[in-house]
Amino acid sequence: MARLPPDAVSLPGDLAPLLEHSVLRPEAAEADVCLACAEARELRLGAVCVRPRWVATAAGSLSGSGVRIVAVVDFPDGGGTAEERAREARAVVAAGADEIDVVLSLALLRSRDYAAIVRDIAGVVSAGVPVKVILETSLLSRDEKVIAAALAKAAGAASVKTSTGFAGGGATEEDVRLLREVVGPEFGVKASGGIRSAGEALRMVRSGADRIGTSASKEILRGS
């Protein structure tokens, strides 16, 4: 999806193509996924973001709609091996995923094994669809955020993403501005985690986000 300039997004309704509607609760059932897909069609959202088990269901529900399917990989902990992550990435693409959101390995980042991080992300990228790397910014220092974003870009990812929403912290305007500064104007920045109002979403876009991950898409578009 092409990035819209921030001044092109001034009203809640302008946000629809930037919203990636998340259905990531562990207890979510098929009916929840189908309802989210129906709402995404109706509202003309940019994407629906689901766990691997629901990719095929979402692909069937969204066929012909233009709404993309985003699958999370090694979510939410990011503790899998490079081989496991690459294998899961290939599986979700085979099931119909258009994009992948994968959690950065915090263990590798903390051990400063930067070459391993690049290889690991590149393995997911090799599945052949755009990859967003989830940094879990609430757990990182400023320097770690800068390094992680630079590594994601070097590994061939398409975007960085602030948060899983499962680690006790979410997106902040400060983090979005920092990530945009690090990756530059052409790379993707997805703000995700705790965004539930139109005001919050618009502030994230003005700070540099070109995607918004949320489970409150309807409320945001209503201007709530």
C-alpha cells in the first residue's frame, strides 16, 4: 500500500485504508474472524491481521475485496528459532497471507548478535511477501529501538511495527517519530498497541505512521 502524506489524513474517515483490523486474541473463534472480515469489507479497511490458524478463513472471507490479509508469525513472544519462523512464514503465505508481521527476537537483540537478527528476518522475508518487524518498543531503550529498526531495514523487511499489544505497552507518538526518523520516508512504520480512538490514530499518522493496527476500527472511523 502506498504511503499517504500526513496532510492527506485529516478526518477519521480518511484513516480507513491505513487501518489493519486486528483479531489476535488467543480465544478468538472462527465467527470472530468472519465478523472482522465482513466489517473490513464494509468499511473498506486496508487489512485484517490474524493468527496463522485463521489465515485460510480470512482468505476465503476476503476474496476479491481488496482487503489484505496480514498474518502474525512467532507471535507474541518471538522466541522461535530462525528455522521455525521461516517455516511458519512460508506456511501462512501458502494459506493466503499477503503480508507478515513477525516479532523481533529480543534475546538476539539483548545479546547484540546483530548478524543473527539480519539472517533471521531475512529468512522470514524469503517467504515472498512484505514483512513488518514488531519491535515491542515498550521493552526497549532508545538505542535498542534505533538499532532494531535499522536491522529490520537492512534485512529486507518492508516496515517496522511498534508493539504486539501483549507486552503491557503500546504505540506512542514519540516512538513513531523516532522510528520514522531512523527508517526514512519510504519505509513503513506501523503504530500498534492501545490505539482505540480517532484522535490517537490521527496523532500517530501525523507522527509518521503509515499503518495503524487496532481492534477498534469501527470506533475510530466513527470519530470516537
